[in-house]
Amino acid sequence: EDQVTQSPEALRLQEGESSSLNCSYTVSGLRGLFWYRQDPGKGPEFLFTLYSAGEEKEKERLKATLTKKESFLHITAPKPEDSATYLCAARRMDSSYKLIFGSGTRLLVRP
Amino acid sequence: DGGITQSPKYLFRKEGQNVTLSCEQNLNHDAMYWYRQDPGQGLRLIYYSQIVNDFQKGDIAEGYSVSREKKESFPLTVTSAQKNPTAFYLCASSTSHRGRIGEKLFFGSGTQLSVL
């Protein structure tokens, strides 16, 4: 069964303390691995798409990487405004309209 | 500004009542989706529509219904058959061309549905 698992469930960091969020996936024929950011009471906002192992993408303090089994979202020197829930999702090769979402990692960055 | 508008922000349902959640987009996207989000769980797909007058069931369609009469609009009705409707409902859209959807989903700001 296709599955996406995110860890940890929650993460507390001090401002400037770098860390990584994990997304493990078991999906037959991965067509894309997606990262979204969600603020409380809001809809998710797209961050990155990764398509093949070894691929990396960066945006400000965030860098997403992909292996054959997992993806990491690295946060370098985070700021309080990076506090949010980060969602990971996978799309199968034969199911272009369906995304399999993980349950997310709640990140809190303290000043 | 282009985007997706969901309304209302908060909605309360009485026992045995059907309620309809609105979703409107002005992004000129062909594909639209409804997801349900419960605390501690990933988003789950309720229905999706690739084109006007066509829609397909997602993973948890029981107790829900949709229509797609206009490209811009994709309302979701939560029927009385849905016994556990309390959740955060998200509408999304994406481009779609020859069966291939766009790289990313654009989400609305959600509707929180609660049972009275």
C-alpha cells in the first residue's frame, strides 16, 4: 500500500538552530515528491517538487532533497516566521490526479 | 489577484442537514479538487474534476457530492449520510493539459465544518 510518513510530528527550534524534516515514502513508480507549507487555519502553499533521486531545490532558508526512499527538508538558520506545518506528498506514475499526503511536521521556531 | 476563494470560513451543521461549501477560482485552471483534513492525518481526496461537467470520486467520497457546471466553480455538498463531517475542508486547483496536470496545486484558505 502506498504510504507517506513524516517525522518528527513536531519540532521546536531556537532561532538560528538548523535542522531537517524527514519524509519517507513507499510509492510504486514515483512521479513527483512535493513539499507544502501550511499556516494555522490556512490552505497549504506550494514549496518544491522533486522528481528524481539526487535532485535538490532551494528557496531562501529551505532546501529539499530526494533519495529513492525519502526526502528531507533542511532548514538553515530558521527564523520565527518559518514556524508552520510542513506537508510532504507523493504522486504515483499511474495516478496523475492523486497525491498521497503525509500527516505533516509542526515546526515552531522560538526567538 | 488570482486565487481560490472558499466560503464560508466556518460552518455548522445540524443533525440530518445537508450543507454546501463553496469554491471559486479565477486562475483559469481546468482541474479542481476537494480534500478533507483531520488533525494528525494527511489530506485525503474526496472528489476531483478534470474538466467541466465531469468529476471522479476520490478515496473518501461516501457522504459527499459535487457538481462542476462552470469552470470556475466546484461546490461540495456534505450530506446527512456523512456521519463524521467535522473537519477542515480544502479546495484546490491545478492546470491540466491532455491528461497531465500541472506541477503544483493551489489551495484555498479552507472551511472548518463542525456539527452542532
